Amino acid sequence: MTRTRLALFGGTSAFYLIVVVAVLLSTWLVTLDWKIMLFRPYQQWPELHAFLDYYVVLGQRGPTAVMVAAWLGWRSWRQHTLRPLLSLGAALLLLNVTVGAVKLGLGRLGPHYATQVGSAELFAGGDIFPSGHTANAVVTWGILAYLATTPRARRYLSALSAVVALGVGLTTVYLGTHWLSDVLLGWAAGLLILLALPWCEPVTAVVEAWILDRRDRIRERLRARRRLVPSLPVASGGPRLFPAPPAEEPARETVGAAASRARPARPSSDRLTA
């Protein structure tokens, strides 16, 4: 963890706490949530609705995880390392645990299910604070920049992931599925996970070494079995793993030997003289 990353982690953590406290105390942030909700952006610009319905899928955990995992799997195969896939797994695990715990703990209702104007709608059995779509967009696309191998690729991928995450968060506000404060907390939650990934690198290295060691042991066992199979005795008449060698053909007689055997025996000279 560099000093810059530690400073960003501390600043983002402070922002995260400020948003949570602002919602818990029903401050001006909750008032802004209600103003945007009553403005109903999806009614103000209905022509964007069809496109944004598809765009918001870029923050949905299932499809995005499959796409990114396919790309990182190819990279793992090319680079002969499991680090890309293990880093993605660690990031998604942290995302599910941290975001899921806050969602269930605060139990906030979404704009479409709000019951009282001006209320923060907390502890009512909801699960939308922070925004999971927004946090997932930050983590899933941001990990591509985290695993980039060159500074230039890291810059471009960081900008791309930021645009995608920003667009997904604002799209959920447009569609009315999240409050603005949900999105702010989702951005902060996803960024905290990306900033904390270097702390997971030692564990990732241990897991990678264990998996590769198990793979090598399994390969050695398979090779040993293959070497032992030909020497195993096979019962007569039973199934054979390998075809039996062909029986040796009897040696063919030469033409001269066959002719001499077929020719009648000549009388000896003693009989002729007698």
C-alpha cells in the first residue's frame, strides 16, 4: 500500500461515514433524495428509458462477472498465473460481504416503495443502501485497471471504468430504483474494495501456490498410474487393456525343400547291381 493509496482509502472511508450519518440523521441529503425522486427523471426524458434499461446491465453482478471472468481467465492462461482470477474472486467476495451487510443492517426502502415523504425509509426491510449496481460496476470494471500490466493501459482502463460506474449510478437514479445517496455510498463502497485489494495479495499468493501444488500432485499421480498399467497381470479370457500381440507364423519352407519332399525316393545302387 503506497502513501497515495492509503490517503485515498482514508478519504473515501471518511466520505462513506459522512453519507451514512447524513442519511441516518435525515439531513439535507435525504431532502435532496426526495426532490430528485419527485422530479421523476424517467418522465422528464422518456426517450432515454429504452437505452438506459440496457445500459444499467453493466452494473448487474451476474452478466458483468461472467464477461470479466472470461477475459481474466484468458489472461491467466496466457500468463501461466492464477492471480487475475483470484483477485477477481477476492474483490467479489469483499463486495458481497461488505455491501450485503450494510444493505441488510440499514434495511432502506427504494423510491418506488417509499411510505412517507421526507423520511429516510431506514430499517424497513429494504436492501438498496448502498446501491449494489453502482458498487459492482466500480469493482468489476475497475479491477481491469487494477490488473493492467502497463501504465498506459491502467490510465485508459481507469477512465473507462470510471465512466461506466458513473453512468450506471446515475442511470439507477434516472430509473427511480435508487436514491442519490444510495449511489454515492455505492461509489464509495466499490472504491474502498479496489483500494483494499493490495492487502489481499499475500492471501492470494498463498491460495495460488496451494492450487498449483495440488495440480502438480494430481498430475504426478496420473503419470504414475499410466506407468503401472502395462505391468498389471490380466486374467486369461478377461478384458485386456492392450491388444494381444499377433501369433508368430510358422516359418515357410523353401521351394527346394518342398520339391525334394514330394519327389519319390530313388533306389540305391546296391539294389540295381543285385
